[in-house]
Amino acid sequence: MQPVQTISSSTVDRAPEQGWQAQLSGAIRNPKALLAAVGLDERWLPGAMGGHEAFEVRVPQAYLSRIQKGNPDDPLLRQVLPLAHETRAVAGYVTDPLEEADHTPAAGLIHKYAARVLMITSGACAINCRYCFRRHFPYEDHAASRAQWHRTLDYLRDDDSLIEAILSGGDPLLSSDTRLAWLVGELDAIPHLKRLRLHTRLPVVIPDRVDDAMLAWLSSTRLQKVMVLHINHANEIDDAVVQACVKLKGAGVTLLNQSVLLRGVNDDVEVLRTLSERLFEAGILPYYLHVLDPVAGAAHFDVPDHEAHQLHDRLREALPGFLLPRLVREVPGAGAKTPVEALDASLTPN
Ligand SMILES: *Cc1c(COP(=O)(O)O)cnc(C)c1O
Ligand code: SF4
């Protein structure tokens, strides 16, 4: 009877209340506001302030809305609320655990592995994860100018062993679509490149980032597209995230996920099993489960190798093979992510 109403209501359902940039600038940026928003009292403030000084708090509303109020142990809150532990120095936890500073042939470029390079497309993130292995990364040195971008692209053109360009960061999707469209166009024109990969958490933390402007450049490239999302707990996947994934798949993007194994967040077989199941429901395949990199300020998230290995063995029995992420660590100097099994095996007397 009222077709107009049907059309307009479906439009309203899909229209973001604010564009993603507005949501980004509206993100919570200080511990006091974060505690108020999640209903925790000021006893948590001194600890949070200490961590915040080293690596600022940043939580967008869309992510905040998935946090259970009044629960200091909420697995999403634990990823974003600084604790007093962060300011404690722990032996072996350093500022550049991956020694990436040694592998930058051009500003904003990290070439450690065969056939693929990682390009630091944007230094910042839409969310600041407390365990981030790049929390001390000197992004200012990598904030590439246009001239530097040309040198980076020359490097990719000159090395025909390269098959895949990986846009990473920080979060590459914090760059404007104008800039990304330009960059992807340049990559598209390099004949030996076959794949474009994006490492991003933005479709998870601000699902409205997956808008028409982004889908336009994604759909127009000849390169095969892979997106590696970063989700650590099933509660991070709400309906808005699922809708964003549907759009990405519609644009021909293969969706994978990497998680970090984190004490108090997902160090539990049932939590990890549920995460894999929920990922698959959203059209995402589990890819990597990383053990924590020993970055200063994150020691309280550590799960020791033997425990990580046990958890992974039990997870293997709980899931079909295609839903089991590979348990890996980053070893400085190694030519690939290293399975945690291999390290354990070398220590087993036999
Ligand atoms: C992790 C990483 C990659 C990608 O490794 P895959 O095993 O292909 O996912 C590429 N380059 C660098 C520098 C990395 O750290
Ligand atoms: S989104 Fe990734 S790079 Fe950004 S703070 Fe979180 S873990 Fe670090």
C-alpha cells in the first residue's frame, strides 16, 4: 500500500548515522571518558592514565557498544583499557620486538618475506589495542611523502619476484579513498603483481568504513583481493560487522582473520572455538593465531608457549581443519611466520 515507505525505511536502515570519519573523530580518546562509558569507577583511573601516557586510549563508539557495561573483565574492554601493568618494565619486552627497523628498503616499506612486501600506508589506527606490537613504532619516520611513495612504487616495479602488495599500518583504511584509489591504480599497473592484500581492523571497529567510495576502488582493480581482518573474540562480530563483510565479499574480496592469543581475552578453548565458528558465519576464514610479540607494556597479556600449544591442540580436536588458525610467532630474521609447534619440538628431548 505504501511502497515509498518500504523504500525509505530500507534506506534509513542502511544509512550510517555519521560517516566513518565523523565516527573516527568522535572516538573516545582518554581514560576518564572510557571508564565513564563502560560504567567503571575511578579506582581504575590511575593505572589507566599511566598506560595512556605511553600509548593513548582510542576507542570508537561502534566498538564500545559491544562492551558489557560494568564488567572490568569484558574481553573487548581488556583490549583497549590501559592498566597499571603497562608501565612496568619486564625483562625481554622491548620497543621493536620484530626488528623491523632493519628491513626498510624505502620509507614505509618492509620487505622481509619472498614474493610479498608490506607497505605502511597509514601510521595511525582507529582503535589502539594495548598489546599492539607496533605501539612504539616510529611512524613519523614512515609517514611517506609523495616523493617517498614514488620511490616505494619504483622498488615494487623493479623487483619482478614480487607477486603481492600488502597494505598495512597502522591501519591502511584510515587513508582517504582518493589516496587509496590512486595507490591501487599504481599497483594495478605493475604487471608482475597479482594480488592486493589489506591488513586492517577498520571494518571491525567502524563497520561504516566499508562504504561506496571504498567498494568502488576495490571493485575496479584487476588484482585479486585478500583482506586480513583482526578479530580476537566472537563478541567483536555484531550485525554491522557481518553486513560490512557481505559488502566486501560482494566486491570480490577473500576474507581472512588473524587473532592474537591474549591472556584474559581469548586464552580458552571454548572462546577460540566460538570465535572460529562465528568468523565462518560472517564469511571469514581463520588464518593466524599469533602468540604475543614481546613488546614493552604488553607482558600481562602473555600466554606461555607450552600453554598456547596445548590450547591449540585441543582446538584442533574441536574444529574442522579449515576453521583451525595456524598458531605462529614472529621470529626476527625468519623468512616466514614460524609455527609454535616447530619451536616446541626442537626443545623436546628424544
Ligand atoms: C606477516 C608479514 C607478512 C605476511 O606474511 P604471510 O605469512 O604471507 O601472511 C609480510 N611481510 C611482513 C613484513 C610481515 O610481517
Ligand atoms: S589495529 Fe592492529 S596495528 Fe592498530 S593498534 Fe590494534 S593491533 Fe595495533
